[in-house]
Amino acid sequence: MSGERGVVFPEVDGRRSTSATGRAVVADALEPVDPVGAAAARRETNWRSGYLTHFRRLVEAGLPSYGDARSIAESGLAAVHDRMRWSPDGTGEQPLSAAVGGAVGASPSPVGPEVLTGGGEPDTALTIPYHGRRLAGDDLRRQLDAWVDSGVVEPSLREAVTAVLENPDWLRLDGRTVVVLGAAAEMGPLRSLLRWGATVAAVDLPRPELWSRLLDDTSSLAGRLVLPVRAGDAPVHERAGLDLLHDLPVATAWVAGLEGPLVLGNYVYADGGTNVRVSTAVDALTEAVRRQRSDTALSFLATPTDVFAVPPDAVAAATEAYAQRRTSKVLRVPLRTLSGGRLLRRNYVPGEDPGINDSVVLQQGPNYLLAKRIQRWRATAARASGTTVSFKVAPPTRTRSVVKNRALAAAYSGAHRFGVEVFEPGTANTLMAALLVHDLVARPAAQDHPWQDEAYGAAHGGLWRCAYDPRSALGLAALLGAASAR
């Protein structure tokens, strides 16, 4: 990795080791409340295959109290910021804080805001695309009921979306600027917010083809789109964009200078270790902006393929489903016997409160999980300090990053056989945008524990309430999905 610039992993024994850094961050996060777990993480010799136990422990160790969960979050974030480095030109290293410490208020900036106003009329009611239709009014209410009844979403999601449905004036988010970091992300809210007439500041890589497509897609929508654009005479799409990984000081200054109040939405994604690097860059930007603008709200989407504490009624639903599944009398026993107990395990121990749902897909790897955990930790720490935070578990969705993984795509194709619904991107991102509007305008009260905040409004697709431990059914789902595709 020598020669990498921007936000980089630290050098360990002469190389930039993602495993050594991930192991150390997890251990440091656990240390204040679970020193035994911290020691176990430090001793882990094969991080790429043994990471899951330690990420699960991060959740379990935080359950005894709000303070424990907050301590893990704050210690984990401190470890990330202390270890990750800033290398402006790829030849030397500085502390991460050097990238953003003097960024706010620095001048002159090489980019300025370009404001584009769409030519459409704002939607006056919430509609969500689903199976070729746009659901509104009573049709949408019935679909929300169906999702709740089938265990695809938590009941609190129905309450939140219904509130937005009954208050369509919320959709415009008047007076706010929503900064969408990762503007072209399939799961991001950019198109929905612009359709509703909101003001959106879009940040993504300086790639002309990306911006040309985005501008074409949104030019007929109603909202105001604010872009970071470099000076010059070339068309806007050729001058737009910021690279958060390499241009962090410039991006931080540009975001901090936007008209507000601001909502910082983190929708970035990259493959492998780059995902940790860009998530770290966004977190550094976020904290630099919040130091200058304390009224800044935050928004995150969590992956459903992670470890979560879940409500006791989800445990009860999964326990009932396990007892009622037809495979309990036909296939479950022989499959479990042949697999040495690995297939079709029950999702929870009956009566757990809270239950622990482990839906991690091992092929996604420790870097993916660490990148997402940085976001969860920031949501917990920021909410505890009084910041408005929208943190939502998004449903399994057929995004490009998923379907390019053949094994995961096959598993998603067969997931419905185990009570899991996989969403299309348009349905998922519109639903998540509606939940964001709810959290920003209704501002629901914080729960008694961070795990309850994470569970509020969760759209897990059924992973939390299905009969079987998701990973114990994933292989069968992939086989069934591949057979169906053929």
C-alpha cells in the first residue's frame, strides 16, 4: 500500500495492515467495559476469518447499561481517529486531525457552490414504488400493515411512515440543507428529497460521467441541488465533485460553508479496506463541521447484515415461526444432522431479552463491518451528546454492489423461502428517505438504551423475525436461488 495518499491505514511493521488496525480498534473499544474481550481480540491470529466473534462481543458487552454502550462507541471512535493517518502526497504521515484541523474557514477554496433548481413541481404526498406501482394513501397503509404482519419491518416503522403520510408538509424539509455524502449511492435519499422539494447538497467523486447521469436524472425534479464545483468554463458535470478520501480538507471546508441548518447524511461505500478509509474520512469531516455548527443533524443507514440486539417480541415471533415451519417435520432434523448442526439453527434462545441477531455475511469481511461500525458508534456518541440523529437499519436490497457478488445474489434470490423479503432499490431508498424526514421533523425521543434506538423503525427484511439463524439458512437460500435462476 506504499504511496497511498489521503486517509490511510497506519504502517505496522513496515506495511499498512488493515487487519492489525481493525483488531486494535476493536480491542480498544472493548477495553473500558470488557477487558477480557479486548485481550481476546488482541490475541486473534486470523482476523480475516475470526473477526465475527469480536464484533458480536462489541454488541453484547454494551448491553448491561447505556453507559457501557456509549463507552464502547466513544472508545472505538477515539481508536479510529488515533490510528488512521493523513498523507497529503503519499510520502509522509500526519495525524488524521491534520486533515481537518484548519480546514474550516480556510481560504481560498478551489471549489464553490453551484445551485441548480429543478423544473418540476414538488410531490404533495408520500408515495413509495413497489412492484411496479406507486403506493399512496390507503394502499401504502395496507402495505405497511402487510410488512409488519409478515415480520419484514418493525412495527415502529409503520408508525413513523404513517406520521409522514399524514403530514405531507414535512417532506420539503423547509429551512434545512441535507448533505448527501455519496450522492450517487443507490440507497441514498437524493432523488426522493429532490422530488419532495428539499434542498440537497450532493457530494461524490469528481467523475464527469457520474455527474452527467445524476444531473440528467434530477433536472426535472422540484428541489434545489447544491454542487461543489471548481472554477472554469467547462460544463458543470466536468467540474463537479469532491474526493472525500483525498480532498478531505477541501470537502470539510465546503460542507462547513453551506447554508444551514445542516443534515450530514453518510451514504458512502467502497470495496475492501477503502471502505474503512472513506468512512473514517466522513467521520473526521462530520466532527470538524459539528465543532463549528452544533445544530448539525446526522443521518446513517445501517446494513441488516450485522449483529444487532433485537426486541423480545422479535424473539417471540422467531420462536413461533421455528415451531410452525413445515421444515421442522420434514427437512430440519436430517439437514442439521448431515451438516453437524450448522444448518437451520433456531434464530434465538427462546425468551431472550433482548435477543442477539447475527446476520453477518462472512464474505463481506472485517473491513466492511468496521466501516459500518464506525457509523454506528458515531450515531450512539452523537445522540448521547444531544445531537439529532437518524439511524436506520435498511432492508436487504438488490443494489449493484450486492448482485455483483454471485453467492450473495443467489442467496437473496432464495431468501423468500425463509421469510426474508429482499427489496428493490427504488422501494428501499424511498422508504428510508421517508424515515429520515420523520426523524428530522418529528424528532422521536431517545430510547433508554442505544440498542433500542438502533431497533426503532428497523426494516430488516425479516432477518430479525425469521425462524432460523440467518447464516445457517444462507447456504440453502443460495442453492435454491441459483436453482430458481437456472
